[in-house]
Amino acid sequence: MRDFISHDLTPEVTETGVLFEKKPIKDLDGSVAEGLYTAWITLNNPKQYNSYTTEMIKEVILNFRRASNSRDVVAAIFTGAGDRAFCTGGNTKEYAEYYAGHPEEYRQYMRLFNDMVTSILHCDKPVICRVNGMRLAGGQEIGMACDFTLASDLADFGQAGPRHGSAPDGGSTDFLALYVGIEQAMISCTLCEPWSAAKAAYLGLINEAFPALKVDGEFIPNPRVITDRWLENGRIVYGDFKTGEEAAKARALLKSGTTDLTLLDEAVDKLCAKLLNTMPGCLTKTIESVRKHKLAHWDRNRESNRAWLGLNMMTEARAGFRAFNEGNKEIGREVDFALLRRLLAEGEPWGDELTAKVLPGSKYR
């Protein structure tokens, strides 16, 4: 065995909000391939839907470098703890209580965020996003930086930017149109309406979705979503969320079942086995060549986007993140959009007074 030089940036990574684990990889016949592994990088903040804090971002960067440099690792698996969320983006409590109103601090934060996305795009191993639940906002963006996506069919996918005071410039405005086309990307990025895993799969955003709800011991498709028909009155409805009485029945069925990610994990193992059975150098070169389409957009825009996102912390982001952090289900978690637009049209300047007027629960509502 050769005495290798380490190319890691640090001798070890402190595992607090992000876990790193090497697991034996299975071959196509189900046997373990001796001495070879997958590297699992897990966002470990399930109480806050695996939203990432500043410290977690640092750990993601270091762990992707660790996976990239591990000579015995065939593929990296990027996932979240639990069964509710892969990732719902940046930690809004931290945004609202520390970064809001401090553009230079947020600009430094966005340097770290950009480095996290780049660490995924530059990983020397194929990266599989294992979507165990919601993949929203910044979670959607770091997920799209991955090479493959396999998901629970209970997962939702989407953006949050313009409804919560930001723009999805951490990757979605660069990547999403490459996956689903400009029109669908425009709808998702601006209106922030979530897509089901079924819709994400047929639009081409993800590779495949797998049933994860068990009722009476049997897997069933996500009952919240239309999957038994393609058209209704000439309109494509496959993958749409059910409404009205159908939605109420679906919620009751969800409560009666349990979440089981076995089929998802079997699919991850199968994909890893297929990757194992390729020439390592040819596989790496092919992945790097396909990634260039993402990197062309990402490298062109990320620095100017970072600067704008920092400045935006003085205005709309400051209001939007505070609204989400200070609001609740009863009073809402979004600003009064119509009031905000009217006050700006009347010439009221951005500041504490304007922000207070448009927050949830304001006496001005």
C-alpha cells in the first residue's frame, strides 16, 4: 500500500450539522464490492427541515472535498436527515436575526454558499441527490448542482425567493432552465409554486421518484398527487396536487400510513452499482463534460448575484426573512405585498418604519 499524501483542506471535519459516512458499495448482484464505498453527506438539522446554517455550509464544502479526495469512494450521496426534508434552504432564523440589515455580512455568507455549490459541481466523484423529503429554495439549488436525483414521491420541489424577499440566484436562475426549459423555469422561479415529485420527474428535473408511503403494509403512490391519469378536459394534470375533497381524503390517507424510504434506498444502491461498473477515468471525464453546461452559467453569474443578494438584505430580504421568522400559521409568514407595492409607489423610503408596516400582524394591515 502506497503512503499517500493527503489533499484534504483540514485534517478532519467537526461533524455538527453535517454528517459524513462511508458505506460499503454493492455490486449489481447485491454483493459488497470489497474495499470500495459510497460517501454519504447528510444535512443533519431535521427540526428545521435541514435548513443550512453558516457553519453547516462550511462542513458541506469540506465534506465534498473529503469525498472527492477519498480514493476508495465511487460516488457521493447528498441527502438530509429524517423523512420530512432534504433541505429547505438557508436557515431563516439566522437570516432574520443576524444577516438582515447587514449587507456586507450576507455578502461574505454568499461567498460560502457559492463555494458550497461549486464544491458539488467540482466533486471528482458522481454526486447523487437522495431527496428524502422537501427540496425547496436553496435546497433546490444545491440539489440541482448534483449529477443525479432520486426522490421519495412524497417530496416537493420549488423556490421561495420572490415571495420571501430574495431571488433564486444561488443556482436556480442558472440551472433550472437547463432541466425543464425557460417557460417552466420562469413559472417556478417567479411564482414559487411547488411541484410534486411526479411532476418534477416528467418535466426532467429529477431522474425518478419512488413510492414512500405504506398503508396496511403496502406501498402506495403519493395520495396528494394525481398519478392515475394524464389529461383532464384536454389539460395535462398528471403530477398536479389534488384539491378540494380529493385533497382532504389524501391528507387522511397520509395520516393513516407510515413513511418508508426502502424503495428509494434500493434505487440509490442500484444506481451506485451501475456507476461502479464503468471505467473510473472515463466516467469522471464524462460527468465533468456534462457539468460544463451548468458551470458556464454558474461561473458567469455567481459573483454579481452575490453582490446583489448582499445589498438586498437592506430592503426586501430584510422584510421578507423577518416576516417568515416572526410570523406563524395564524397571521401568515409573508409581507403584505399589495401594501408594500402601494407604499413604494407613494414614495415611502425603505427603512424600519416601512418594514414594520408590511410585516405579518402589523396594525396597518
